[in-house]
Amino acid sequence: MTKLDRREFLLGGAATLAAGATASAAPASKLAQRRPGFGAAANLWNLQADPRFGEAISTYCTQMVPELELKWPMLRPDAHTFAFERADALLDFARQNDLTMRGHALAWYHDIPDWTKQIKDARGVERAFVDHIGTVVSYYKDKLTSWDVVNEPIPDNPKKVTDRRDTFWTQHLGNGWIPLAFRTAAAADPLVKLAINEYDIESAKDSFIAKRAAYRHLIMELLDQGVPLHAVGLQSHLHAELEIDTHGLAEFVTELRSWGLEVLVTELDVDDQKLAGSPAERDAIVARRVDDLLTAISTSGQVRSILTWGLSDRHSWINGTFARADKQPNRPLPLDSEFKPKPFMDVISKFTKDA
């Protein structure tokens, strides 16, 4: 969600970050404070610019996910180059701080480099698509716990359960790009967990219910085709003004688990732009939404992986994308802008104590 406009800084910062991380692993006292199964998205810019961010991740988290560094634009500056330095630096940071790391994202409708759009024939697009996924997954074989293989394949207002988002990949490869992505990833690393990932399915709003139904249909279709799909990601970019459809969400998750799929919370945060009230009042509503979400998901089994999209309000894409009318900053994450825990973090602790 962050703009990709700091490339020279990041290239220089990758080595520095890795060197700094190598200096010390997490002490036992810090490991004891961590929330099992909890993690956060991070990017090199924020880790380099604000040491408190890395300190917070190593204090609260057991896992992390690159926000930008494994997406196509950063990995593939041109058709002939794979630039792994930034993602490698994040992996070094994770390892030196006793964290695991998952991958995000191999195939997405957004953030497609310009060079790919110069390919005009379907065979050339497929070759680039397969080469990218195979090379990247092979490079990180045995290093990551899971991959978001296909990200956001469902349109925001599907009219039918068979609707799929119109993408560059769809235009050239049809809907076959989705199973192709999974099969290519599985061939490159047969042991890594492969996930599909989607947002806006948590409330009882008509568009959310329709999107949830289309997501369900796609998942069922992939399983019927024997596609190597192991987990379903619920991004959970929540809207604070919308209550969670606890019954509908619980039923959906229960069904997914009955199909043998793991359910992951992959990008949790709460957009509070439409909430009135003091920061404390808004924080209470945000925490209630998160509690309702995790309660619904936990009805049929423990949720063992919860990642927030960032960790501190100071470094959140929401503040740059969904500005509040009163000009006050959004408060979307477990830690405030001074890295102090909020009620949101209390909810995370409640659901991760036995993970």
C-alpha cells in the first residue's frame, strides 16, 4: 500500500539493516513478551528510518511479512533482473531476531511493472508469469513459512459468484492464471504453505456478502481442480463504522476448515476515518471490531496466525489513504504513534496467548 518511490535509499539501506540485525539476536526476556502467532508487515524504509519500529516488532511479534519487498515492482526492475537485496535484508532481520517470515505476494492485479505490459502475446505473458513465480519461490525455498500466491482475485461488487477481477493476467491468460500461479509455486517449493488472500468479506453489507460468496466459490473451484491450495487469507482491513457479521463469518471459516484449509489473518488494521469521538472512544470501538472478528474466526478452531498491516499508527498506509475529515490521524493499529500499546493490542494478546 506504500508508494514505491525510495529505491535508491532502500538499496543502500538493505546492507546496513542486515548488518545491524546481525549484531544481536532477541534476548530471552524479550522472547517471553511476544504474542505467539502474532506478526506485522514491515518495509525497509520504516525499519531504517525509525529504530523504534524494529524494536517493537522484535518485542511483540513472532513473525513478519514484507510490505513491499516481495512484490513485482521491487523484485523485477526489468525483464532480466531479480533484485532480492531488500527482501533478503528483511529476512536477515527476521532471522537475527528469532522471527519467521512469510511471503507476499506472487500474483496481484496491482503493482505490475511497466515492462510486463509491453508483452503483447499470451505465450510471452505466461512465460514471464511462470518464470517470475518459479524463480522467486525457488530462491526462498525452505526460508519462508507461507506465500500469498494470489492476492485479491475477487472484484469489489461481484454480481455472480463466478465473477473474477479483470486483471492484466486475466486479459492474457484467462482465469487460468490463478491455478497456474499455485501449481508453479508448488513445483518450486513443494513444502511451503500456499495461500489465497482477499479483503472486505467481514461485514453484513451486501457487497461484502457477495464478495464472500464469490471468494468461497473460487476456493471451492480450486480445490475441485486439485490446485495445491493450503490456506485462506482474510486480509481484515476493517471499517470501524461497520459491525462484523460474526455469524456469517463464523460459518464461512468453519466451512473452510472442514475442507482442510488453514485460515490466516493476513493484513489486519482498522480504518476509523468515519468514527467520531475522542481517541479513547475510537480505540474502544476499534478493539471491539477486532475482538468480534477474531471471536468469529475462532468459533471453529484457534486462529494460529494473525498479522497486522504495520504495527504502529505512525507507519500505516491508512493515514495516507483515508484521511479523516477532522484532520486527526487515524488510529488503525495495535500501537499508537509513540509505540505505546492500545486496547487493540490487548485483544491480540487475548487471542494469541495459547497459539
